Amino acid sequence: MKNKRLIVTVCILIIAAIGFAYVRAQVATDRRPAPEVAQNVRNAAAMTGLPSFTGLVNQVKPSIVNISTTAVIKGPGGQGPFVGPNNPFKDFFGDDFFDKFFGNGPRREYKQRSLGSGFIIDREGYILTNNHVVEKASTIKVKLSDEKEYDAKIIGRDPKTDIALIKIDVRHTLPVAVLGDSGTLQVGDWVVAVGNPFGLEHTVTAGIVSAKGRIIGAGPYDDFIQTDASINPGNSGGPLLNLKGEVVGINTAIVSGGQGIGFAIPINVARDMLAQLKSKGKVARGWLGIVIQKMTPEIAKTFGISESDGALVADVMENGPAEKAGIKRGDLIISYNGKKVKDNDTLPRLVAATEIGKKARIVLIRDKKRMEVDVVVGELQDEALKAKKTEVEKDVIGLVVQDITAEVAKHLNLKDKRGVIVTDVIPGSPAQDADIRTGDVIKEIGRRPVRSVAEFKDILKKSNIKEGLVMLIQRENTTFYAVIRQ
């Protein structure tokens, strides 16, 4: 009897153990991820791993150079804490202050040294860098990756895009950086900046493309790549690389006091002007002979059009290509040689890139009608007149005007006596906020000509100032549109 009980007990324990083992195995199975889930997890882990830049850095480093320059500047001579380039208060008070009170003595020359970066683009010794690195230099020294140093000379400069081409004479073959295509860059792409920040040679920083086509007010042809790869003083002129080790930009600008914001010139911009820099030492650009400004919603409404894109012609220069082609003040240019003109910053770049003497097809809107004109592009000789930017503000108009008499016209050297002249601008008024100044001539209000003070007042009474008042203003030898709104 006892043996039977023992056998039963053992059987029960065995069954219980088997059952427990089965349940435990099921729980473990439930916790284990399915094969496809496990694979996805492994893929995700691989995707979050950062790339290694070792290969591309080793590939490009030999072609990157250190540039040191010496510039001779003149300053007041003599002794004292307020004399010379190291004056601790110069940045606050300015040079004029100290020249006036402490600069009566003889002026002496000082040597100012600075550092920058560059990269070799030709086995013969041509090097790309920034214009601001070398433009004022009396001597330029280039140090290669092998620590050998050479004298360099300037081959060509373009201040408008801050690009310079320099050259060193060597008897051996040089390593060359490969130029990529900045047009293929996308926001979010990895980029690597290499240079000599603070004189620390061959420093490598990495980040992503934060934005493209940035306009930062550096020049008339701004088209910068923005990146969060660290760019510091001394990086100027160094290359911005893609993951193939190709140069896609020239490190150029930093934001004072900012972190994670740097700017580079697209390499395509530099490539397009290399031939001219080599052969002419400068860049010849296309020119239309117009002054343009942004088309605002207020101006568009006054013109009776729905277009908010395009470049508004504020003035047409006498005997310029645009005038000869029949382009008029008030035209809205929306296309240039088949390319859309998004705003007044787009058009100058398109015109500048056009070969001198070539015909360009321009699509514009005039009096609500779409038109096409052909213009023979001229050559830009002097600094182009900058587009006028206007702001719309608040309150009453705040203008005092008078008729243009023969005496006034003679005194101000005005050839055209049509319009009214501004004799006073009330401080804090919308007129002041819109940058209307004493001496300006108001030629039109809302596309209606103004010939006298009486007409000026009559048009104002009939206008809805709250919706925005568009005035054509003549200042010295140019005109522009200003917007006033109550």
C-alpha cells in the first residue's frame, strides 16, 4: 500500500515538474522577439551608428593648407596706451575718436598678422580660399601638410562672393582636392569642415547641412550653405566636404556669439568663376541696368495683381540694357531665361551668371498683362545699386510736403520738377519708419502721378491708408517704392 502511494506521489511530482517546465518555456518564447522584429531592431541599431570620417579625412588632409598673411596698416605714432593697433578701447570708441584726440603725431606703420585656410585644386599649385583672408595682405605664406612653407601670390579675387585664387610655385606634384557638386546637397546630409581654427592646424569637425540658399547680407550674391559643423576664426577658406571626400563648399562665415551656425560658399559658385579668375584676375558679371526691390502684398494689391513672387523694377537706368529693351519702372520680373524669379535676391544671381553680350528672355507683368522681352546683357562695371527694402509700420503718415518751384529744383539739381518734395518727416511716424526722408520727391501715390501739393492731399483723402499706401519716391538719382500704412 505504501509502495503504491509512493509511486503515485512520484508520478504527480514528475507531471508537475513537466507542466512547470512547459509554462516557463512558453513565457520565455513570448518574451523572445519574432525573427523579423529582431532583425528590425538590429537594423535600427546599425542605422543609429554615426559614420566614421577617418577615410575621407586621411584622403583630403594632404590637399589642405594653412595660410598666414601679413598686412601693413598705418596708425598714429608715439607712445601711450591709446596708440597703435592694440588699443584696448579702439573697438568701443572707433579709430576716428583716437585719431582726433591722440593722433596729431606722426603716423607709423604696423604689421597685422592673420591666419586662414585653403585647399589645393590644381597640381600646378592653385589654391582656393576666401577673399577676406588675402585681400589686404602684403605677404602670403602657405604651409603644406608636410610642414613645408611657400610664398604665394594672388591670381584673382572676387570680393562680391568672397572667393580668391592664389598660387604657389613648387617643383613637385601636389595632392589635389576633388571638387564635388554642391547642387546635389540636401538638408540633413552629413558634412565635414577641415581647417585651421585659431591656428590649430588640420582640425576636423562634422555636422549636417542645416539649410541651403541662405542670405546673410554678406554681399549681393549671397547663396550660402548653412551647417552646424563647427566653423571658427581660422577656418575661413577651408573646405566643406561630403561623405565622399569631395569639396562641396568653402567655409566662410560664422555668427558672432552663436553656436552651431556656420556658412560656406557652394563650390559650384567658385567653379563657375575659376576660368575668369585665372585669366583675368577678376569676374565679369552680367548687368541689366535696373534697380529692383521686393514685391510686397501691399504693393501687389496696389498694382492690382495677385503675384507675390518676382522682382519689382523700382528704377531703370538711362541707356542701360533694360531701357533699350523697353523694360519700365513698375514692371514685375517673374522669369529670366526660363528660370523662375522667386524674389529680388534671385534675379541678380541669374543676371550675373549670364555671358556678356548674350540675349536673355525676360517674362514680366505690366499693367496686369504678361509680357516677354529680350534684353542684351551688359557688363557690370561698378557696384550695382542695392535693392531698396521698405517696411510698413503704423500711425498717421507724418509728412510735410511742398511744391517744387524753379528755385527748389535748381537748388536740389532736379531735372524733373514733377512731384512734391518732402520738407519734414515727423519722428515716430509711418513715413519715418518707411525710411522717407527730407529732400525725397514723391512722384506717385498708388500709381497715380502727383504734380502738386493739392493733388497730394486729394489723393490721400481718397486713399485707404489702412490697406497700405504705395508711394514712388525719388532720392537723388534713383527711385524706389515705399509703403505706408496706418
